[in-house]
Amino acid sequence: VRRERLERLWKQYGDYAIAAVAVIVIAVAGFKFWQRYEMQQRLNASSECFAARQIAASGNGPAAATAFANLAKTAPKGYAAVSQLAEADALYGAGNRADALTLYKKMADQTSSPLAEVARIRAAWIMVDTAPRTELESWLAPVNVETNAWRFTAREILAYADYRIGALGRAESEFAELAAQKDVSQTIRGRARAMADFIKAGGDKDYGSVPKPAVPAPADNSKGQPSP
């Protein structure tokens, strides 16, 4: 009786069972294929990224920027973001500040990865030489909060902006306060303390120009020479 029941069930639902098994097999095979494909893509991107960094290390900034730009268009998401940041770094290293700043700003505004904050900080270091202090303050606002790891770097940039525009009292206070923070890195602490001491000691004042060294008189080689 049980066999007859099984035979009836198989005749009624056998095709569905076979189809379900086929779907499972195809899905597993497709997943494995996709995993292999993604792994190969990452390996290719890693090789291309290494080659681009070798170009950058050779000092050919424009060629490195081009290599990273091409990689950013074709690489998987993570490698693409790293390549875009490296492209901006290469442009800046080659002296192309305007294009580097444009790319840093694009990354900072359009991505949500941690690299966006790195791009925002690097853009600010370019901007600090020319941008108004209020513009810098607005630009750094997303990272200048107590919960952000980049807040100390942001405050160092703002302190330097005050120093650049001649607000020396405020700059000295900001650098001193930054150096006193317990969570600040040793690198930033050292720079901030050095700047605070430098401003306090009056090192920002113009004490005049260094006189040119005296030019020695030409040697007299006439002695001992036969008379014409």
C-alpha cells in the first residue's frame, strides 16, 4: 500500500521534485562561478594596483594618475575607491593641485566609505593656503566632531588657517589646546606643541634679512710672474 501511495505521489509531484533539485544545483553552480569570478577580479585589480604604485614610486606622477584612473573605472568597488584616492594623491604629487582638489572633493561628497573622510582631510590641506577660514570650518564640520577619529587633524588645519591669516593669539591657543588633548596622536601633539611654542616665542615676527656673505677679493697671482 505504501509503495502504491509513493508511486502515485511520484507521478503527481515527481516533475516538481526534479525541477527543484535542478534549480538548487544550478544556483549552487552559479554561486561558485560568481565567487571564482569575483576572486579573479580582485586578483587582477591587485596586480594592476601594484603596477600603478610602482609607477608612482618611480616619480612619474602623471602616468601613475592615469593608471589609477583607469583602474578606478574597472576595479571592484573597494579597489576602485582606493584607486581614486591614489589618483588624487598622484595628481597632487605631480603638482596638479586643482585636479587633485576636485577629485578629493568628489570623493568626500559622493562616497560613504572611510576613504571619504581621508579625502576630505587631504582636500582641506590643499584649501588651507587660499580658502577663507569660514569655508574651511564648514568643509571640515563633518569630521570635526567628538566622535570622529579625524577631529584632531581637522582642528590642526583650522589652527594653521588662523596662523596663516595672522590671527596669532587664537592660533597659539588652538595649538596649545590641541597639544594638551589626551587622545591626540604623538605626531599631531608634537607639531601642535612646536607651533604653540614657536608663536609664543615670537618666531612669527620678521626680524630682518640675513646680510649677504662678503665676496672675497680675487687672488693676486701677479707675484712671482716674469715681467713682460
